[in-house]
Amino acid sequence: MGIPMMSPLASLFLALMVALCSGAVEKQTYVVYMGDAPISFTANMHHDILASVTGSHEIAKESMVYSYSRSFNAFAAKLSPEEAKTLAGTEGVVSVFPNTRRKLHTTDSWDFVGLPLKMRRSIKFERDVIIGMFDTGITPTSRSFRDDRLGPPPAKWTGKCEKAKAFSGCNNKLIGAKYYRLDGSKPSKPEILSPIDVAGHGTHTASTAAGKPVRRASLYGLANGTARGAVPGARLAAYKVCWADAGCPDVDILAAFDDAISDGVDVISMSVGGPPLAYFSDSLAIGAFHAMKKGVLTVMSAGNDGPSPGTTENVAPWIFTVGATTTGRHFKTKVSLGNGKVITGVSVNTFAPSKQYYPLISGLQAANQSYDPWLHPIACDSGSLDANKVKGKVIFCMPEYGDVDSTVKDLGAAGFIGQYDYGLDTGFSFVLPSVQLDAIRSQLIQRYINSTSSPRAIIHKTFATNATVAHVASFSSRGPNPISRTILKPDIVAPGVDILAAYTRLSSMTGVDDDDRFVNYNIMSGTSMACPHVSGSVAYVKSFHSDWSPAAIKSALMTTAKEMIPRSHDRAEFSYGAGMLNPSKALNPGLIYDMDEMSYIQFLCKEGINASQLRILTSGEFSNCSAVPPGLGYDGINYPAMQVYVKTSGEPIDAAFHRTVTNVGSVKSVYRARVKAPTGLNVTVSPQTLSFTALNQSLSFEVKVIGEPLGTKPVISASLVWDDVRHKVRSPIVVYQFTATG
Ligand SMILES: *[C@@H]1O[C@H](CO)[C@@H](O)[C@H](O)[C@H]1NC(C)=O
Ligand SMILES: *[C@@H]1O[C@H](CO)[C@@H](O)[C@H](O)[C@H]1NC(C)=O
Ligand SMILES: *[C@@H]1O[C@H](CO)[C@@H](O)[C@H](O)[C@H]1NC(C)=O
Ligand SMILES: *[C@@H]1O[C@H](CO)[C@@H](O)[C@H](O)[C@H]1NC(C)=O
Ligand SMILES: *[C@@H]1O[C@H](CO)[C@@H](O)[C@H](O)[C@H]1NC(C)=O
Ligand SMILES: *[C@@H]1O[C@H](CO)[C@@H](O)[C@H](O)[C@H]1NC(C)=O
Ligand SMILES: *[C@@H]1O[C@H](CO)[C@@H](O)[C@H](O)[C@H]1NC(C)=O
Ligand SMILES: *[C@@H]1O[C@H](CO)[C@@H](O)[C@H](O)[C@H]1NC(C)=O
């Protein structure tokens, strides 16, 4: 699995993105998942099951990697494919799946989402909220994690703070820290066997979720302001499951879930992902399912594989899936040319130039006389350039790979101008003065180079501009949901582009070795950065409504999200789900779409889960789906969004959703249904009015979605708003054709 931080240009993270080779290994680590936590667990239970397939207790002992028994029942073991297959058919086993590695996918982003520094807070209860961060570890000495005026951890906390190398320990802000590296391998430098964060990613996400306010935080003056989290009073517990040298192994992620749920965390924040899998072969979906059962909501990033459709990860309905947007601030970088022209691009360039102008050259002109024919000098491929021609100059390249800035810096370049065809809504950091330009602006550079015998240029330090509207970032992974066709994903979007937050000094600001800029606050981009905005907001809502279920909190945040503009986003809701995070509104949503474990089981039965899997999930309470009360309506779930799919462009649209809302607004209130739908799509709600006479009262309704065939449209958007004047409870309604959307 991986970390959805977006830094295609920082080579440290390339290691994390590398897929596991599935070479000719004899035995591989598998997770054997067995459902709920056993009532009385003994280590023999797992050992005996394992011995039954390995044939001997000796081999079983050698093969066992880990037993999970605190929050669910599973074990990890080294198995041959045959042994894995035999175990999958063994009594009591829900699923057996190979251990994969996931990837890691200011701050006035909080002002931007309407949570100003002087926001309404529930100080007393905020201190009882604990956010579990599953990430690359944490920097305990960061000013964002000071514990002044925070009392001791809440009594419910039973987690640990591991004493380890390079880790100074916890305090009343950072109340827990553990690392997981179950394969026992020795970490390679700079990684350390410790909860310490050497990558910076975990420190960044934790401070975004719950950092204390730190004034005058900036990256060399960029984004200067107060850096803070949504809930400065909440506690943090760091579970290090991602390693700079090894990605985020499933077995480690599961071990963190096993602990965190029983340690007493309230929210789990995971900026980590990997290819979506069937729910019960997916360690993230399994962990989050058990968390949900214990009242803990898991928030995860959608991934950085956009804008292609069908790329969203972490798609189970009990997961809160987050896409990334730009904020009200854009970073721009200017290049001045010797002819007086000024061209504006993007980047996060902290370098201030020391000269008036530098000579300018294109990669093509700087070609090495004897480069290999498959290398491209215009792309500034490593090995294709002549150091003598590059030294001391600003070089123009059309990069095909991510580390061109390091290549040209090594050759002595003074600056780097890169042409990029995508991703120009996000400014990245480079190891030397750099700017990203689109094709049109790059043409101007090339034409200027051709027009004179001594082209000159200078790249200025980045500056901030104000933007009026937020857009979903091009890298943010898009729906439709590749696993469940009736569940809209991502659920919501939040700021994830060029976010300033705390960082580590154990790694340079770009993560590259020969970069000598070490900073306490750094600007990073990715759905990784969007995810903790939502986890922090979940903690914020929880600090006002400690009794709300995970589904209720998620519903509150989804139905109050700010509506985004469909026509400025390709495929509308598949970019942004319910819309832009708006945490202060979520404190008082009026109505919630609530769900419990049974609601999800009804949904899974509708999706075709089989008898043996069901029996184990429900700890034997139900032996097959015909014994489960059927989930009502088209999708069998009380989701705060509605999604219809058709198989072909000629198929008429016809679906009837059943929903129940619970009154958390005013004792007596009357809500009217307001529907927005394009011509050709009829959305009818019955009844059209819901009259509540008590708090916590639930009322049900039906939504019929009937329409003409989609034709060439890949997706159409509609919505339902329940409106009592004081509250607007909005659900997106999406119809799509899955063959056309991947
Ligand atoms: C940040 O802004 C404050 C005033 O708001 C100023 O005093 C400080 O020098 C600025 N810091 C940097 C690094 O620009
Ligand atoms: C040109 O490329 C060759 C082969 O990669 C390399 O050995 C040589 O140092 C390069 N020349 C210059 C001047 O960079
Ligand atoms: C610049 O000159 C190069 C080489 O002569 C040529 O390939 C390229 O098309 C020219 N570019 C522009 C924008 O004039
Ligand atoms: C951007 O907005 C902020 C706050 O509204 C304001 O203080 C600042 O002057 C604006 N900057 C520019 C370049 O317009
Ligand atoms: C249940 O489904 C799993 C995975 O699809 C399959 O391996 C197993 O054989 C099925 N069990 C039954 C009883 O159908
Ligand atoms: C499922 O349960 C129903 C009622 O409990 C029972 O009649 C039926 O035989 C069961 N089916 C299977 C495949 O176990
Ligand atoms: C709300 O209703 C549910 C069931 O309808 C009940 O379990 C719960 O205790 C009620 N909560 C309050 C605060 O009354
Ligand atoms: C939608 O409703 C209108 C008015 O009731 C009706 O004329 C039309 O045929 C309906 N369209 C579809 C596709 O059902």
C-alpha cells in the first residue's frame, strides 16, 4: 500500500511507490483473516491452524509472523501458495490474502474551509478526543505538538509510547507512539527502527489534523502564518506503519489497527492506499470495519492517480474517503528573459537569485556528443547531457521522469525550467531554482532561445496569489468506485495542494540527499494532505457530539459539504463526492443518515458476500444472508449519497432508494424535499415532507430515479436537499454508465 503524498519529483518517495516484485519466491507472507476478536485467545489457536497445513508444529512456529487478537482475529504467516489455498478453505477462515505494500499517498487551509483560528470550540471535550495517525511516524519535538495546558491523557487511553532510538518520548499532546515492522528486516538508512519520522509525511499529516497553533510558521517566508490543526486540544497517537525504505506493509497496518482500536482512539487517519481489492481481502477495509464496530471512524485518502476515472482507492462504505482540492492560495513563480518578457509558471521555489541573469540553454543544445540513443537530451535524461554545457546555466527541459532537477543540479545547472503537460495546478519543490510551465509558455521559452545567440533568464522566488475558487486537484483520484457500483467515492474533498505543516529535520525539504534545506515547516501536496483535514474535522464534530456513530459523523460532514460546480469538473461528483469539507456547518447538520454494523452487513449481503464469510464476520450470529433482514431499496444501504449505474448507453434509468434520517436539529421541525435534476431525469421523493416532533426521531422516505438512457453522457448529476429553512441536508445523486467510465 502507499502514501498518497504527491511528490512525483522527490526521489525519496519513489522508493515507496515501487510495486512489490512478485518474483519466484518460495514462501510469501499472507494474512489469514478470521473475523471478530476471539473471546478468549491463546497463541495456540493460530499455531494449531497453521500447523494443520504446514504439517508440523516446528514449521508452523518458524512460519508464524504475527497474531492479531486484540480487536479482531487474524494471523500473518509465511506460506506457499498451496498452503494459502488450503487455509482459505479451512473452517473459521474468512479470507487469506498476500501481504502487499501500500503507498503513502499554513496553514490557512483551515480558514479556507471556514474554521478560523477563533472558531467555536468544545475545549473541555476536545481534550478527550484521540486521533490515531497511521503514517511514517512523528517528530515529538515539533512545536506543533507542545502540550502546554493539556492535562493528562483521557482515562480511556490504554496505548503505549515506545522508548526507542532517536525518539525523545511522548507528552500530553502526543500520548502514544509505536512502530510496526513485522518482517523483522533491518531498515536501511536514513530509516530508523523507532516511531521517529524520518520522511516528514507523518509529522505533516498529524500537525494538519491536530497541531497546536504555531505563529509565523513558513517555508522560507512562503505561506507565512499560523500553522495549526482543526482540534489543537485533541490528543495524537502515532502508529508508524510506513517506512521510507519499505512502503506500508499490510501486516503492519493490520497490527496498528489491532492495537489502536483497543488502545482507545476515536478517529483513525490514514493517508495510505493501494489498488482496491475485494473488501475481505483488503487489510485497510478489514481494519476499518473492526474500527467502525467499535465506534471509530477511519478516514483515508483517495489516492493520487487522477484524473483518470475509476482510480479511487479505499472505497468501502464504512471508510471516509477524501479527495484533494486547491486552496485560496496559489503559488506562482516568474521567469524573466533577457528580452524583457516575464513568464509566470508554478512551483515552490524558495531560492532567491543572487545574479541579474544566467545563460539559458535547452536540453537539446546541451546534449552530450555520445549519449545512448534511447536517452532524450530534450527531456534532460540522466546521461544525455554534457556537464560543460550545463554548468552555471538555467536549463530548459521537457521531463519524462521525476528527478530531472537532481540530474541537472548534479551537472552544475543554476536553474531548471520544466515543461509539464499536467499537474500545473500544484507547485512542487525542487532541489535548485525551478519553475513548471505549460506547453504554451514553454514555446515562448524555446522561441526566445532560438531567437538570440546569448539567451539569458532568471527564475525568481515563488510568491503567493489569491484564488477565488477551489478546484479538485488534477492528481486527486477519481470515481467511479471500482468495487461497489452503488457507492459514490470519493466521499468528500478537502485542501491538499501546497499545504504548509510541520516537518522533520531528519530529511531535507525535498527528501533528496544533496538538498541542504532542512525545515521545521514544509509545503507538501497530495490526497495525503487532504485526509488529515477531514480526520481533524471528524475529531472536531466528535468533540461536540461524543455519542454520534462513525456513520453519523460522516453523514454530518457529507450533507453539509459545500456544493462544487459540476461543469468545471470533469465527471462532477466522481471528482469531489458530496463536495468541499465545511466542518463548522457539520456541528449542526439537522438530520443524519445513521448506520450501524448491521446496516453494512445488509449491504454486503446485497453485494453477494457468501455464507461462510458472513458467519465469521458476525461471529456466528448469522449463518447466511437469507437470515439477515434484507437491505431496502436499490442499494440496500442508508448512505448519504445515491448512485445508480447502467450497463449500456441505451438502458433506461430506473432505481428506487430507501433512506432513513434521524433528527438531530430542532425538536419540532418540518423538512421539505428539494430536488435538482437535469431534463431527462425524474427524481421523485415520497413523502415530500418530513415532520419531526422529537429529537432522535427517525423517518423514512423513498427516492425514485427514473430517466431516459444516458446516451453519450458518462455521468449525470442531481441532488436531494431536505430543507427546514435552518438546515439544508444535501445528498448528491449520480447516474453513470460503468463501461464508459472504467
Ligand atoms: C511572517 O510574518 C510576520 C508578520 O506577520 C513577520 O514578522 C515575519 O517576519 C514573517 N516571517 C517571514 C519568514 O517572512
Ligand atoms: C557524456 O556521456 C558519457 C557517457 O554517459 C560520459 O562518460 C561523459 O562524462 C559525458 N560527457 C560530459 C562532458 O558530460
Ligand atoms: C528551436 O530550434 C530547434 C532546433 O533548431 C527546433 O527544433 C525547434 O522547433 C525550435 N523551436 C521553436 C519554438 O522555434
Ligand atoms: C490575499 O488575501 C489576503 C486576505 O484576504 C490579503 O491580506 C492579501 O493582501 C491578498 N493578496 C493579494 C496578492 O491580493
Ligand atoms: C466464499 O467466497 C470465497 C471468496 O470468494 C470463496 O473462496 C469461498 O469458497 C466461498 N465459500 C462458500 C461457502 O461459498
Ligand atoms: C440459510 O438460512 C436459511 C434460514 O435460516 C435456511 O433455510 C437455509 O437452508 C440456509 N442456507 C444455507 C445455504 O445454509
Ligand atoms: C436514539 O434512538 C436510538 C434508537 O432509535 C437509541 O438507541 C438511542 O439511545 C437514542 N438516543 C438518544 C440520545 O435518545
Ligand atoms: C418525467 O416526468 C415528466 C412529467 O411527469 C414526464 O412527462 C416524463 O415522461 C418523465 N420522464 C421519464 C424519463 O420518465
